Amino acid sequence: MAIFNFQFLLYSLSLSFCILFPQTTSLTFNLTNLGDQDQKANIKTFGDAYISTQGLQLTSNLEQQAGKGTYKESLHLWDKSTGKLTDFDTHFTFVVDSDGLPNFADGLAFFLAPDGSMSTAGGAFGLPIDPVTIVATSPFVAVEFDTFQNAWDPVGISPVTHVGIDVNSLTSNVTAVWYGNITRGIKNEAWIKYDSSSYKLSVVFTGSVNNSRVEDTIHLIVDLRDYLPEWVTIGFSASTGALVEKHSVKSWAFSSSLGN
């Protein structure tokens, strides 16, 4: 009986602690120089992706490639019991490089998606898209850095390279021109933030014009609970088609916190 009472006391104290001090589910990391040390230890690679001393290589400059790299742990995006959404911030540096070729494709994306989603080459950036119907095979939300003009892309922009926010489709909900300087392989940066109180997904990204760094921003109001499950995989994907370019992620920091 004494043992039972002691166990009950521990349970009561634990329950009281949870009520007084609500738990949080957070995911935080800072990979300042992605390299061989991160293979499997921090990053899982799929398809044509691999990690080298030059960072996370999503594709080489070969045709019809698709690769992705994801963080080793899943993100608790929202809680079904409370309905609460997480806030998150991420920053990464990356290079898209055509090795001087004037014609190139297709681009890379930062994404949130269910674990195990497929990767498609060509204009799909390695996202889960059926290559025939061009319809999503599983849900995703992504920020694309698109380097080729496809039928579903915005028309009348120059250059055709652009940044977009995609929700379960390659047709972006919002876009902006991106001066990515692909032929020179310039290192660019992006900051992505999600504010759960306003449902605002915002993106700040860099480019280069006349050898000077420029920045632009886009945003979308989206309740991620409407499109994604509670737990998601986060990472990067990229692809090539008949035209090629190299896609590399050099550094990646991420922080989130979900209060229960």
C-alpha cells in the first residue's frame, strides 16, 4: 500500500507540474558549415542528393536528376489536442550554379511535407508531383527558387528566375522575380518565418544585380493545419530536366516552438 501511495503521489506531482508549467515541443539546430560530418548525423539524403565538403548537394549538373535532404528529426507543426500551431524561423545559404551555361534548369525548394513523400525530376524541384498529371501525390508547402519557365509559371517577367510559395501545387500562390545570377553561381541567402498568430508565411531572399547584393520579400497568409499533418519532414529538394545546373545548400539554421 505504501508503494502504491508513493507512486500515486509521484503521478499527482507530475500532473500538477504539467498543468502549472505547460510543455513545449521545439526543434532547434544550427548547421553552419554543412559537410561530411552531417551525413546521417544530422541530414538524411534521398535520390541523387549527397553530402560533400562543399555542402548538401541536391543534384549534380546531370540531366533528369531529383534529390532531397531532410533534417534527421520531424517537426511537430501543430497539436491536434489543442489546435495550436508552431512558430518557426529558418535561414539558409545556397548556390544554384550552371557553370556558366546560359540555359539551365530547374531549381530548388525548401519544403514541409509528410515523411516518405516522393521526389520528381524536371520542373518539380524534387517535390511530390506526379510527372504525368503534374498533380501533388502528397501534401506539401514549399518555397521554390525556380530557374526555368514552365507552363504553370508566371509569364511576362524578366528574368524568368523567380521565388514562389507553393501549396500542394507547382502553380505558386505568390511570386517575385529572383536575380539569382545562376551563370556565376553566386551564394544566396533566404530567411523564412511562420507566425502562427497571423498565419503569415514570409520569405526574404537575396540576389545580385550589377555585382551588388539585393533583397526582396514575399508572403502568404496560410493556415498550415489545413494542408499538413501534425508531424512533418523539413528539408530541401531540387531537380534537373533536359537542362541542368548544380544545387547546393551550404548552411542551415532552424528554430521552432510549439506551446501545449
